[in-house]
Amino acid sequence: MSERNAVVPAGMEAVYEKIRYAPAVKVGRTIYVSGQIGRDASMQLVEGREAQIVQAFDNLKVVLEAAGASLSDVVDVTTFHTDMRDLPLFMQVRERYLNTEPLPAWTAIGAHMLGGAAGYIVEIKAVAVLPG
């Protein structure tokens, strides 16, 4: 069995220490990224729909980089949305981040509440595989 390592980027230590989950777990060449939401490094909700989606993708990027990966290594994405009417906006923002061919698989799911608190509109969970 491959060794499992928690990936905890600088600025996300509170997630691991206080909320008690790893932002990602690396097993061999595969990185399993926990759902990233639109909160900043001070654990505060980012205001504005587009800004919150951007922040969630920025958080995803930070976690991947801490694991030695990049957005182009993402092979599968699952997104959770409190309002599926946000999908066109989400897809516009997603195109800025996940645009390397071949594109990753994607599943979008409607959800009542995200991040354990009201106000969050999107959560992005991903799997990446390092080359080699």
C-alpha cells in the first residue's frame, strides 16, 4: 500500500488543526483534494458570487501546489452548488483555471448548504495525478 501524506498549505493549518481534516491527501502520484470553498486565509467568507468562485479555485490551486501538482494535473472535479442557476458563471470562472486538454471529468451537484455555514455558494473537490 502506498504511503498517505496530509497536504496542509501555509495558511490552511487551522483547517487541519481546528476543523480536523486535511486540505488534501497524497497517495503515491494521486492527490485527493478536499472540497475548497470561498473563504480566505483568515477563514472568512469572501463576498460576491464571482469572487467566491474565484477564491475556491485559488484555494484549490494553493493546495495542489503544496502537493507538488498544478491545475493541469487535475483529472476529476466534483462541484457542489447551492444554486444551480450559478452554473453559467461557475463555468466562465472554471475556464480560467481548468482549460488544459484533455479536460478533467466533472460532476456538478446541487446542495442545500456548504462549508457548515450559510453564505457559501460553491465547493470544489478534485483528484489530481502527477505525471510519471
